[in-house]
Amino acid sequence: MIKDEVSYWFKAGSFYMQNMLAILSLMLIATNINAQLKPWIDFNRNGVMDSYENPEAEVDKRVNNLLSLMTVEEKMQLLYEVAPAIPRLGNAIADVLFGDYNPAGRLPLTYYKSTNDLPAFDDYEVFNGRTYMFFENKPLYPFGFGLSYTSFSYSNIHLNKPVIERGDTISVSIDIQNTGKYDGDEVVQLYLQQKSATVKLPNKQLKAFQRLRLRKGETKNVSFQLSRKDLSFWNDKNEFVMESGETRILVGASSDDIRQEITFKIKD
């Protein structure tokens, strides 16, 4: 019943869209728990039954009362950004919020904590700290970030050879285990770091990823193949080259959550 109402509210208009999480918190906490644990429970411990704590009050009055008692920081924690607005959006969000679906989406961009962390607005040079590839500070939400109701561990990273020649392909494998209580998907991301290059390259750059479906407790081995194209870049002479030197492979759950690293060398 509550899930159906949540789905409806997400589709009902701007008021409900803006206050959806407050309504959800209210319904799950004030209504459900109060109904099970009579008499009334003073959730904010002020010795008064506030409107939002009264299961007999109208929903919109309870929501307005709850919002009026919340700090800006508490309201920020309840914000959801949802896009795009599609016909089945309400049902999809309700499925996630109520645990009927375990989400596994990943961010295709970086969310920064402050514009102060970025160069001037008219500075378009990506090398100066823009995108996950060149950003030096801690992001709010990094490129590749995503949440799940379960958890995953990474172990046993392995290369098929520690040294390769120009033109060779290298294979890297790693074990991924679902260490949580629920089945779920993990998106394993492989980044490359080439600090010995003769030109300025990204601090790390996504080269490959794989989405895995893992039952709780299950372990799978993931392998990636990196070709000459993956290991090459454009130099100052506008040549697409594969240079000798040390290259580091970073594997993790996002660009800012690297779980395993390994290094190999490219020979002349």
C-alpha cells in the first residue's frame, strides 16, 4: 500500500516530487512504527506530539510539519536527483526504495563539492583540474560511483605477463565476491595510469568495464584484454604511439574507489 502511494507521489506533481523523501521517511517511520508500537512515540524527543508524529493527521500537514522542523543539512540528505522523467519512473524508484530491486547504476560524470575546487569558468583547459582524469581533490560523487544494497570485495589481481613488447596484448584478471546479504550487480572498472609518458596524460583513464551479476556469497573471475590501441596515445607530433615504460593498472568500483593495483612494463 505505502509503496503504491510512493509510486503515485513521484508522478503526481512538483510538490510531491520536491518532498518525496520527506513523505517516505514520514510514512516508514511515523506511520508504520507508530502503528506497531502504541502508544505514540516521541521521535524527536521534545515531549510533544508534533503533527508529523500523529498517524491520524492528514499527510500534507504531516509533511509540512516535518519539513519545518528539519535543518537545511537534513533536507539535503533527503534530496534525490532523478532523470530522465519517463512514464514508469515512479514505479522504478519505488522498487529501489523498497528493496524490490537492487540498483547498480553508475555516474558518467563527476560531482564536485564546490566550484572553488575547479578552475575559472572561462578556463576550458581540461588539464587544469577538470573531469575525473585531472581532478586532484576529493569529489562529492566520483565518476563511476554507484550504490547497492549489497557489498563486493576485489582480490587476486593477476597479469598474464609482467613485461610486454610494443604491439603486444596484455591480460589482467581479478576475483570479485559478493560479500553482502543480497544478490546484486557490480560494475568492475579498469583504469590506466601512464606516468612515464613523454606527454601529459590523465592521472587515470577508464579503459574497460564489466557488469557482473553475483548471488550473495558468489565469486567470479573477471578478465580484461588491453590491446596496443588501449595502451597508445597521441604525442606532440600528432602521432598515435605506444611508448616504452611503466604502466599501472587500477581496478575498482569507481574512479575514486580503487581496490586493486598492478604494474607492468612495456619494452622498447
